[in-house]
Amino acid sequence: MARIKPSHIEVLLNYKLWLSSVTGEGIIEEDRYELLREIHKKGSLSAAAKELGISYRKAWGDLKKAEQLLGYELTVKKRGGASGGCSTLTDKAIKLLEAYKALHVQMDDAVEKAYRDFKKKL
Amino acid sequence: MARIKPSHIEVLLNYKLWLSSVTGEGIIEEDRYELLREIHKKGSLSAAAKELGISYRKAWGDLKKAEQLLGYELTVKKRGGASGGCSTLTDKAIKLLEAYKALHVQMDDAVEKAYRDFKKKL
DNA sequence: CGGCGATATGACATTTAATACATAACGAAC
DNA sequence: GTTCGTTATGTATTAAATGTCATATCGCCG
């Protein structure tokens, strides 16, 4: 029984994209994008955290850091009331999300093309 | 005396590119590319490590891991002898370096363009 | 007013990754 | 066979990211 011996191991191309402050500190990358998107969908930070399977503590810390680095609020936060409270995205946050999404789509295309070219050269 | 108040904080776009095995483990990224390039230039792993300001231990571990994940040798290693020993790149490694370099140039262009488009949308 | 559910935050524990330290093996040259 | 610089590798220490726990605040509503 013959066994196929691959002439080379498969190599994959990966990339990570993120927005940062001028000091290099990360503001928005994939995870925080997801967090904001989920807040937008659910209207609540705790619900978003639960959906994503991360602790409220971490979600809150991430959100706070992003806002601090950006210098403006990404969410309008309310606490108390019948529902306990809620968090909704600001207009700026929504705009940022849309721009980031478009950025990501564009980069995905570029990476795919670069990967094809790369394999030809290998 | 008036003070200029920026309407928005500057946001930078960053990306990281790397080759991985199918299991997702990283093989080659910027640092390891530099390491291989330096080995090629110096003909020695320890000299390369010194040049890059990292410990020999780390350089050796990085190289070993890359080779293990790729399934083939990136360097020909010799120890002992008058000079103590040396490390030189294999043909496959040289080819890999060239392909990675081209990949990076291509991606840099793509990122620059994506960043311009991104800022317009913001 | 007391309970509920969400935001808000500090303190501590744990897990993971990077780095440092130590030590062995090798082989040509002298 | 001793010296020297390099490859080779295990172990230990540190540092950073992440998770856990506890506790407080808020404000509608029954």
C-alpha cells in the first residue's frame, strides 16, 4: 500500500490588523470590533460579553481602554432603571465600525492575492 | 494665547503578517525573517543573535521551531573547528526569504492604500 | 423601600510567554 | 590534549496578559 509523501508542508498566510494610538497602543482589532458590534446588536455590554464568552470585567476594561486612547466615548452608558441599564454606540463609534469593516474586507482581498503570488514564487 | 484643540485623535493602522502551519502555529514573521536574513549575512547564528540584540538561546529556539514546523531544514549547521562553527542558509530558506520579502512589500502597499481609504470614510 | 439587573472598579490569582542562566558537546588548530 | 568559539539544550526566573472574586452604584418598579 503506497503512501503519499508530501513534497512540502502546507504553509498558510495570516495577518492581524489593528488601529493604534500614536504611542503604538492598540485601540481596535478584531476582538474589540466584535465587542462593539455585539453591543450595537444587544444594547448592553454585559449581554455582549456573555455572547462573546468573555467576562464582563474584561469587556468593560477593553471598552474603557479604547475610549481612553481615542479620546472620545464609543458608548452611551446608562445604569439603573427597570432593565438595570444599557449601553448603546455613539454615532462616531458606528462610523468607526463601518470604516473598520470596509478596511478589513479590503485587506482580506489583498492578502488573498498576495498569498497566491507568494505560492507561485515558492 | 489660543490653543489648538484637535477635532480627533490621530489613529494609526498597523498590521502583522506571518506564515503558519495548518495548526495555526507561527513559522515566519518579521522577527524570524530578520533572523534568517542576518544568518545569511553573517554566516553564524550567534553573530546574528548578537546583531539583533537577542539572546542566542532565543534565536536558536526560534530557528528550531520554524524548521520543525516547516518539516525541513532552513540552515546547515556546523560546530567545532577553528572558527567554532557556523550556520548557513539552505537553498529552500533563501527562496522562502525572497518570497516573504516580496509578500511584505506587496502588503505594505496594500495597507497604505487601505489606510488612505479608511481615513476618508472616517 | 427593597429587589433586580446592569454599569463601575479594585484587588488578587492564574495562566502564558519571554527572557536569563547554566552547562554540555563539538572539532580544527596549536 | 588544551583552548576557543560556536552550536545545542534543560531549567529557572520574570513579566505580561487574562481571569476570578468581591463590592459598590444606580434607578425604575412593584
